[in-house]
Amino acid sequence: MDQLLAIARPAVAEHGLSLAVVKQAISDTGTPVASSRLTQLMKHLKDEHAPAAEAVEPARTHPADA
């Protein structure tokens, strides 16, 4: 997984996170990858690029409940 992440991260940083970008980066190196491994890689990359928890706005209460 570390090798795949090392291949994918620069491409994602330059072109954005998408399956097409990741697949092309891996394909360009000639590295074979199974679809299940690609799914794991995409999940890992999406988790890395998820917004920070503090950036999520807290739930608001209805004014009638205040």
C-alpha cells in the first residue's frame, strides 16, 4: 500500500482526487493493481483529504427549542 500511496499522492496533489487520476498515475508506472486494492487505496486517499473535524459546523437547534 505504501508504494501505491507514494505513486498516487503527487498526482492527486497536482490534479485532484479522482479515480481516473489515481488509475492513470499507477498505470504510468506499470505497477499492476487489483481492483480491490485500488478500492482500498481510494478509501485511504479520501480519508486523507477529508475535511478536519473542527471545520464541520455543529448542528443547530431550532429557535423554538432555544
